[in-house]
Amino acid sequence: MKIALLGGTFNPLHIGHCMLADTVVKELGYDKVLFVPTYIPPHKVLNTKVSPEERLSMVKSFCDSAETDGKRIFEAEACEIERQGVSYTIDTLRYVIDSYKLDSRPAFIMGQEVASQFDKWNNSKGVAEIADLIIARRHPDNNGVDVKGFSNTPSGAYLEDYKDQSLLDNFPYKYTLLENPIFPVSSTEIRSRIANGKSFRYLVPDAVFQYICENNLYGIKK
């Protein structure tokens, strides 16, 4: 079985994440994408009171809803939240390789803005040695929405997203550049929209929208 991992805070999961995963399955021939919500990301401080368990539940609700004719091409993987502590990709890849008894290398999907700082990751060389890297195109726009007060804070040596993407010009490892549709939407923008009573209904999967409403997340105004 060919498996690809898509990690992130998914705070919340949105249509860009979903389309990205579907593109990997349909166009690169992977059997399944594992959505792996982080517990504590090593590169940023989260600006939200939504718990890791709630973020995981949103991902699970989407993966369950996406099942078609008994076939699941998306699955929520809870290993980072169950492991707790700072979530490092190298640990997750080793866990997946062992737990899923893979007969081929897993792939790891990352956005262009993340790949530009790949050299700062914990054991980035090790990640590249045991996984095939897929880099997805991303769009830095927030559609004119004021996201001040809703953005995450970079930690350590990491830069704010999109501040420096020059590393891709000399990315040191073999990778596949995914020709994915670019959706100018971000979780930060969605959090801002929800808290300010703006429309966000069709920026997230229906299952995620229902979960946010039912659990009163992100300061939603009813």
C-alpha cells in the first residue's frame, strides 16, 4: 500500500487541505493519505484555545464523511497527539513505517512555505532518507481579511510563513512538485472570519463546519 502523510495543526482543516490530499491520491497514485494533527508544533505557538483533541475530532469527522462505497482514502492518524510533547516528523514517519507494515517508502507532503525552512527541521536529512517528499504549491493571500490577532507566532529560528521561500531554488533533496490547484485560503483567515461573524461555510468541509458549530469553536457567533 502506498501511503502519504499530511501533517499540520488543522486549526481548522479546510478545503485546501482536502483538495491537496485528493490530488496526491488521484494524480500521484497513492492509496491513502494519513492526516496527522500535531500536538505541539516545533515551529510556531498556536493562537487558539481549541484543544489538540478537538482538532483531531474535526479531522476524523472529515475522514469519516469522505468514505465512499466502503473505501477510505483518507484517515486520521492520532499518533502525535497520543505521543504528546513536541511533534517531530521523523518520529511520526518511523511510527507509521513500523505500525502500518509498509512495503514501500511513505511520502510526506508539505507546503512550499514549509519546505523553504526544511533545513531547520529536527533531523531533516533523516526525513528525506526514509520518505519521498512531495511539495505542494501554496498561496500567501488572506483575501483581504484582517488576520491580526489570529496568526500563530513563529518559534525559535523559524520565520513567519512566506517570509522567505528562496531555499526552494536550491532544495537539497529529491522531491516531487505537486501540480495542485491553489486555493487562497488559510486556517488563520478562517479563524478570523469565524470570530468576526463573517462567512466561512464553504471554506471547510461540511463535517468540519458542523463540528465547529456544534462545539462553539473559534468564537463562532450564532
